[in-house]
Amino acid sequence: MTPRQDVRFCTAADGTRIAVASLGSGPPLVRAAHWLSHVERDLESPVWRPWVQELSRRHRYIRYDQRGCGLSDRTLTGLSLDNFIGDLETVVDHVGLERFALIGMSQGGAVAMRYASRHPERVSALVLVGAYARGALRRAASDLERLEAETLVNLIRVGWGRDNDAFRQVFTNQYIPEGTAEQHRWWNDLERISASPEGAARTLAAFHDADVSEAAASLRVPTLVVHSRRDARVPFDEGRRLAALIPGARFIALESANHVLLEVEPAWPVFVEAFYDFVGAGEATPQATPGGAGATPLTGAEAAVLELLARGLDNHAIARQLGKSEKTVRNQVSTIFDKLGVRTRAEAIVYAIGGRAPR
């Protein structure tokens, strides 16, 4: 059965309209937008439909089309990593989420990592699938690799809008090399209808030049990195590098050649089980206070403050890190003390080190 979804629009800071789709119920799960998306067509897709059905089974699953793609404005301006991150911020605020799990697939991983590094108090768990910290030009180790990245961008400009699938098939073979003929036909069509040739080329060029390694290394949220061993789109070594960059990240290698997992392959149930095990573990349960009574759960914002407090930061440094006023942080620290039943920063640090902060 095709799931029913609610599609609405929000407006980014520069006036760009972003299409947002929501379906399912339960804890919120947000998918950072990636290249080649169309929230309306996903439900008909032999590639994306299983993802939508599975991830909305236990969650309120929220997806949105990246600017320049799908139902969002097909703008040819503002196609930059900073604006893509700003669009995610706009979507989350529009939907009214305080805390949520975040999934970043492929190029969406760079957006998700930057968002989580800026707003750690809002992300309960981060899942990165086929993602990378360095775009193709940033990780290129030779002139030939740089030429390949530049050629793919120009290939889009030349052949993306043609009726003949030959040009688009190059990308299809990278994303789902083990797909069926039907899945290949559908992916070729998605490339054509999801974005204009120039919009797709500029988007790919922006991600080719992206490098979020610093943001990845600064992450302080529970993170799962999943990557196919024979990924034809993003090298497996980039997935391993990413997992090594992120403090405490869990890494799972999947036996697949597909950049986008297909429902029928053995790697799919492995991913699904790992996803639910991890996302469930990303939400801490209330723990006992030092005095033995049950603690009142902290909000996500309070938990983020406690984490930085435990790292030895003073109120001024915490305020700078989280983009808050020092007065707000001071008030939140007082609330944290009350909820934990502690009287000093030292006692709060002992509590935080002894177990995860309640949320």
C-alpha cells in the first residue's frame, strides 16, 4: 500500500520555497535533502518507496526537496552548501521540532553534519549513509580524478535534458549498478524530472567542492556511519575516513555495490536492523540522581549545556559554542542543578561523567 503523506511549503531566508513532506507517526526523523529528490514521486519509486515505507513505520518521517529540485523552487541561484544547511534549519523550525533523529544520505550527509555541529542539542542521533566529508574535487589525489569530477558536471550540462538516456545512465550505473531494468528506467527519469540540467550541474559542482571534515571532527552527537563496500559513487575509503573523523562514531560496512540500497538485496535488512538499534539507543532514559531519587529528564537544550559543562567550559564559552546569551546559559545551568539534585558544577560534572545526561 502506498503511504499517504502531507506536503507543505516553507520559505527560506532568501525567499526560496521549500517543499516538505511528512508521513507516519512517532518520534521525528528528518532526512537532510540530497541531490535527485522529488518528494511527490518518491512514493511511486521502485527505489525510494521502500525507504519511505520503512522509515515512516516507527517514526514521523520528514523529507524535503533541496532547493533546485523536485517540488521546491527550481532556482539557479543560491545553490551553495551554506544555503542547503540554512534550508534544513528553516524546515526544522517550520515543522516545530525541538529534538529529532537526523539521517544524511550521500550529499545530504555533508548538510546533516554541518547542521548537527551547529545544533547538537537538537539532534538525538545522526545516521550517515554513503556519505562523505570531502567532495570529489577535495579528495581528488590526481589530475585524472579531478578531470573525472569536472567531466561529470559537464556531462550533466550536455545530456541531462535529452530524451536519450545514454548520458543519464552513467549516473544511474553509479547509484544503483545492481538495480533491475525497471529501477534503472525509473532512476533515469528521476534525473530528468528532478532538476534542470544547469541546476543539477551547479548542485553537483557545489558538493564536489565541499569539505566538512572540520565539522565532522567537532561532532558531539551519537553517530552511525553506514557504507557499501563496493559503492560506485562514493569510495568505501571515504566512509571509513568519515567514521574515523567523528568522535565515537559507530561504523557498519554493507556488502553491496549500490550507493542507494535496494529492498531486495541482503544488505537492506542489515541496514534496517542497525538503523533501529542505533536510533533507539540515541535517546537516553532518565537516570538516578546522585542522591538516589529519579531525575527529571532534561530537555535537549539542557543536555547540550550539561555536556559542555562536563568538558570544563564556563558559561561564557558554552554560550559562544551554542549561540546563546550568557544569561540564558546561566539560567539553564540553574535549572539543570535543580533537575539533577546537585548544588555545584563539580557535582554536575560527576553526574554527567558517571552516565549519560537525562533527556
